[in-house]
Amino acid sequence: MSMKLTFWGAARTVTGSMHQLDFQGETYLLDCGLFQGRRQEAFQRNRELPVHAKNVRAVLLSHAHIDHSGNLPNLVRNGFSGPIFTSPATADLSETMLLDSAFIQQKDAEFINRRNKRRRSVMEELGDSHEVEALYTVEDAEATVPLFHSVLPHCPHEVGPHLTYETVNAGHMLGSTSMVLSGRGLRLGFSGDIGRVGLPIIADPEPLPPVDYLIMESTYGDRFHEEQGNVKQKLADVITRTAARGGKIIAPSFAVGRTQQLVLLIHELIREGRIPSIPIFVDSPLAVNATDVFRRHLYLYDDETRTFLREGVDPFGFKRLVYVREVEKSKALNDLRGPFMVISASGMCEAGRVLHHLRNNIGDPRNTVLITGFQAENTLGRKLQEGWTEVPIWGEPYPRRCEVEVITELSGHADQGELLKWLEPVAPTLKKLFLVHGEYPAQQALKAAIQARYAIEVEIPTRGEAFTLA
């Protein structure tokens, strides 16, 4: 008996995680994420599903980040009605994230169409009167939510004929998992996104049990992170420096995980008296809702965060912190004089309220854009990280005169050394390893390191490439 594995997303790129498993006449998807990059390319790739949605028996979801979960409503829109198996925290986070994703897509499409309306006559003369449309709607996201089925870690669960699913904590974000799929004597592992030891809030990643084949992420396969001990001082320096010149700190941040980490670290810096007392705004309805989910899953916290709870202190709430839900209050921040800090999604600056903050603030040299997470190729976040002096926002060029500061220590992805260490317990039984969720140079570097240390056969699959596992 064999399994067939086809790679559709996160193949030689970082976003759009989606891997198809065919076993005993049934089709399963490991993740169903949004591809992020050039707008038109991303829309077409996400819209045109590579599988027949009605034929998918189940989805096995590693975690809630949009590049792993964000195309589920489109799958449902196209006829999928099976279960989505995942951890309890991921199920809770996915509900609010997918509804938010659909809402943002609809609002962004409306904004662009309103902006283009004044050009309508010109567009029609050129033969282009096509309006921008959302990938999926809030109704599609609402139809997806009832399909989630929670499975606790370390509890094997049958997801199809002779196919068992079991998870361990991946340590990447709240509820993130690595998984093992077992059937007819074959064991396939999928790392999901592997976290790091000592990250704020969440418990450390756990090793997988023995497997025959492994799909493994490789985001930072060609580099080593700086020591995490420096991150608080770097954050304090950015806030203090920008506040001294009366500027604003705009921090594009993943609403789930990174935002909560930043809030916790700022809380600690305030308690320690290491930063000026400036207002901090979390301007993202998703981040507000996600933080509520974090408060419901205290059992997943690390010891450092539990210390706040033992002292009766909310780690995600303090006097100078304001959570912003309402659109009008978000818009009012544009008229507020600095210094202050805004933490807003999306983390790669591809959608949502952060685009409005960037459009209004990147031209002022007093301000700082603070990049704290991985920025995929061709995203606005990558352009800012690379120091472009002019960047496109909603298709229009804006000069960038503000400071851009990059802090990598908060990365939720393991670096090369951490990936190799995580792999060590699994290596002795592996027949083959597949590297995904990485840009090709990073994957080549990690492949060489894995082969040098463990002598494992390593594949770097391309999009649509298939393998038979026996």
C-alpha cells in the first residue's frame, strides 16, 4: 500500500501552504493557505484551486496563520463540505481569522473600486472596465466555521479509512501543531511551522515520533537568528529614539502571535521603566479578537507568561494600551500627533488597516516602520525591509522617507541550527525528507546541512510535483 503526495503550495516559496495526500482512493489536504506576493499572481493562484474541492475528504490544518488556513473559505465556496481537523486553539483562532480575512478582502476591493471609479471613462476607453473582486465573502467564511473538528495533541484520531492523525505542539504560535499521518504501515510527518525554544508566551516545540517520510518547513534554512536576549533592548531603543523626535512607530504585525508577543514585551519594558510613557494602539479587530482567544487557552502558555497570571496581571493589558476595533477610531489615529505606536495587521503589509497607516506616515522622517517578522518575496513588507525609497500602496507610488527598523529575534520560525536539532530524533527512521515553506536558496542551504549531518535523501519539490511513498 502506498501514499501519493503532491505539492501545491509553499513549494520553493514561503506562503500558500497546501499539500495533497492521496491514500486508498481518498484525497486529503495538509493545510489550505493563501499565497501572498504580486497581487494579480496571488489572486489567480488562490482563486484557481489545483484540486476538485468536492473530492477532498478532509483537511488537516497545522495552524491558523493565513498562509496555512486562509484559502479554506474558497475551498468551501467550491464545494468542500468535509471536516477540518486541527487543535482546539487553532479552531478558535481560525474562526475569527477567516471572518476577518473575508471582511478585509471585501473592504479592500470596495476601496480600490471606489478609487478607480474616477478613472472609469479612461479605463473603458482602454477596454478595461473590470472591477476588483474579493477572493471570497464573509458568507463563505461563515460556512467554513462549522467544519472545524478539534483534536487534542497526543490523541490519535481516525480521519479516513485506515488513516490516523496525531499531533504534537509545534511551538510556532498558539495552537500550532506538527502532525503524523499513519496508514497501512506507512507514517508521514508534517512539521507545519516549527517554532523556537524560549519564544514569548507559547510553550516550546515538541519532537515528532518516528516517521518514514517527512514534510518539513525551511523558512530560515540558510541563517541563524540573533540571541533573543537582545530583542527587548532593540525594541526599547526603537521606541525611545522615535518618541524623542516626536514620531510614530508603525509596526506591521501578524495579528495572531506576533502582536501578542509585542504587547507582552512592551508591557515588560513599561514595568521596568525602560521606555517613555507613550500611547500604544493595537489597531486590528482581528488582533483584539485573537487576544481574547489567547486568554481562553492559558494551558498553552510558557512559564514566563504564567508569572503574570500568578501575580493577577493581564499580560495583554496595561494602562497605556488601547485596543481599536472601530473604523472611525482607526481613522482618527491619522490626525493624532506623535509620539505613539501603532501595531496593525497585516504582518507582510499586504492588506488591512496597516496599509492606511503606512500610506499616511512613511513620508515623514520622524516616523519609524518596525518590521518584526518574515517578509515574503514581492510583498510590500519585503520592499520596506530592503530599503526601497519608493513603494507601491494599492498600486500607487509613495516616497519612503521614514526610518525602517528590522528586528528578527521574534521570528516564530526555527533557524538552521534549530531545525537540525528538531530533526535529530526523527532522522534515524527517515527514508526521505521534503523541504517546503522556504525560498529556494534557503532550502538548498538546509538540504546541504541535513545531508552532511544525517545523510538523509532530501527533495525540494516544485509546484505540482508528485511523489509515491511506499
